[in-house]
Amino acid sequence: MKKLMSISLSLISLNAFSFTREFRCDFADQNGNAVTVEAVRDFPGSVFRTLELRTDEEFFRYNAQTRRVRGFNTLEYWDGSTRLEIDLFPDRVPQWGRWYRSTFTSPDLNEGHRFRDIECQFINF
């Protein structure tokens, strides 16, 4: 009985500290290079996230905060001049597997060009 209890507690504690990839956005920059942006939740219940920006040549990681704006239909990840805005309409809470229209800006990608109308998927795994 003690062994079963200790195994179940260890599994619960491992899941409590696991990270979750919430959104994944794939698009092309102005030069036609593939770009991937992922929002990663490091700790459950925290407003802090990690934004990971990958291109064919570079990798950047930003420590971002989240907030809901415009009547809770927009989810925003921001860190200084890096910003990912996801329009959740018609949902108020992201639905698994659904694609949402988004805007992304980063000074590390095409001198801060604002990429509009990119698609981000709520993957939450």
C-alpha cells in the first residue's frame, strides 16, 4: 500500500512541474524563411510564459507575461518589445486544436516588422 501511494504521489508531482506548450504559430518572414513561435507555460497557474522564436538560422527565448484584453477575446503575450496577440473570437477560452488569427512582433525578426494575420493553433500539450 505504501509503495502504491508513493508511486502515485511521484506521478502527481512530476505532472505539477511539467511545462505545457499552449500555442504554436508557423509562418514565413519577409525573406520567405520558416518561422515558428511557441508559447510555453512553465508552471501551472502562473501568468508568466516563455515565448520561443525559431527560424532556420536562429533561436530566441523571451520571458513573457500574459493578459486578456478587449473583453477577454484577445490573449496577449508580451515582453518589452516582443508581443504575440491572439484573437480568440468567437471563444472566450481557447479550444484544443482550434486555429486563431494572431499578430506577432519581435525586434529579433526582420527589424521588428509586425506580422499580421498569422495563424496560431492551441495545442496545449
